[in-house]
Amino acid sequence: MNHRDGLIDAMTELDEDRVMQLVQAMIDSGATSNSIQMALNVGITNVGKRFEKGDYFIADLIVSGMIYRDALRILMPTMDRARSMPIGRIVIGVVQGDIHDIGKDIIVSLLRAEHFEVIDLGVDVKPERFAYAVRTYRPDALLMSGVLTLARESMKKTMNLLEEEQLRQQVQVLIGGLCAGESQRQWIGADGWAYDPMETVSFCKRVVGEKYGKER
Ligand code: B12
């Protein structure tokens, strides 16, 4: 079995030691952070499928989240870079009713590594808090993350509130997480959606590029 398949298998089997060894082995052999994350995602999706079938329980979901975070601790130092002048300001949060924050945290780390100032509102964020953050921090982009199906309703409510409070025009909105897709984007009225973290970074760079007239 190659490293990638081994990593998917180890994550699926919740074998933390093997996950850590294989992540390190993939870094050592020159694999990109993105490709390692994608393998971890396939593994954790398998965990979710086993949970759906009743073979895994809530405790297993919790363990899978802990293993994923530990793996990110090895991966993230390779991403973080410092810069004094941020290229743009982003507000991000996991929407109301949802506490899945591993994906959101990946996006936060990547954006910071790409020199964005990121205001992270955390999990279970009510529409009113998003609206408050847009009004107060005047971000270039608002990123809403949601994994549960019900997250779409919360995203829609947040968009409606932004419209009501006349904040919608001042910010580009991107949705992401398992609940997002093109039809959801249209229904919610967002400007974009993404699954791939690098697409998220490209979206944010495009937003600041268009707003300030050039790539910063
Ligand atoms: C770990 C996990 C948990 C952990 C979460 C720990 C944590 N701190 O996040 C715990 C144990 C808390 C949990 C709880 C529950 N969970 Co859960 N969980 C998972 C699991 C196994 C992995 C999720 C994960 O972290 N994936 C890895 C990350 C990296 O992926 P991601 O979030 O999608 O992020 C990627 C992209 O989407 C993107 N992205 C993320 N955010 C954003 C934002 C923007 C703007 C952009 C552009 C991109 C982007 O970036 C990442 C790129 O790699 C999934 C299974 C699965 N298929 O994913 C189930 C899963 C999501 N859970 C599920 C369920 C049902 C629950 C519970 C309701 C269970 C229960 N009965 O209590 C609760 C709900 C709690 C709540 N209110 O939120 C279901 C959801 C079903 C649905 N469609 O609604 C799933 C799919 C499992 C299943 N197959 O049944 N869970």
C-alpha cells in the first residue's frame, strides 16, 4: 500500500499512531500539504459513512476529529508565514447550529499564511453576530462554513439579515463546507462557494484584487 492509501486506511481505522507516521512520511517524501489533507478528508469521510451505517458511534466521530487536528499540527507549521501588512480582511465563522470547525480552521490557517487578516468568529455563529462583524470590521469577504445539512438554512438567514441591514452590498460572501454546492450558493444568494481550500484563497485574492485595483 502506498503512503496515500495507507493514510486513508489509518484515518478510517482511527489508528492515530499510523496517521501521524504516514503524514510525516508524506511530508518527508515531498507531498504537498493539500494532497495530504485530501487523503485525510477521504479517510474522515469514511468515518462518517461508518457512523451513518451504525458501525461507528459519536465517540468515534470525536476521536476522528482529534486525530485530524493532531495531524494538522504536524502539517500547519509548513504553512504559516508572517508578514506585517495584511493584503485583505476576512471574517469567517461556522454558522448557527453547527459546531464542525476542523475545515474552517484549515481555511483560517491557510488565509493567514497567505497574509490575510482573519477575524474568526468560531462556531455556532448567529446571523446577528455575522451582521455585527460585517458592520464593525468592514471585511473584504465574509466566509460562512457549514457541514450539517441544516447549515444551509442558517446561511440563508444570515444573508437575509445582511440584506435587511443593508450590509450585503459592502461584502463578498463565500460559502463552504460539506453543505455547500452551486445550487446551495444560488439559493442562499452567495457570491461563491468552494470545497478546495486553495480555491478559497483564490476567491479571496480575486476579491481584494478587484476591490483595490491590483493584486496586492
Ligand atoms: C468529526 C465529525 C464530528 C465532530 C466534529 C469535531 C469538530 N471540532 O469539528 C463531532 C463529534 C463534534 C460531530 C458532531 C456531530 N456530527 Co459530525 N462528523 C464529523 C465527520 C466525521 C468529519 C467532519 C470533518 O471534520 N471533516 C474534515 C474537514 C476538513 O472537512 P470539511 O469540514 O468539509 O472542510 C473542508 C471543506 O469543506 C472546506 N471548507 C470548510 N469550511 C469552509 C468554509 C468556506 C467558506 C470554504 C470556502 C471552504 C470550507 O475546507 C475543508 C478542506 O479540506 C463528518 C463526516 C464527513 N463526511 O465529513 C461527520 C458528519 C458531518 N457529522 C454528522 C452528524 C449527523 C453529526 C451530529 C448531528 C451527530 C449527533 N447525532 O450528535 C453532531 C452535530 C453537532 C453539531 N451541532 O454540529 C453527519 C452530518 C449529516 C448531515 N448531512 O447533516 C456527518 C456527515 C456524518 C455522517 N455521514 O452521518 N461530528
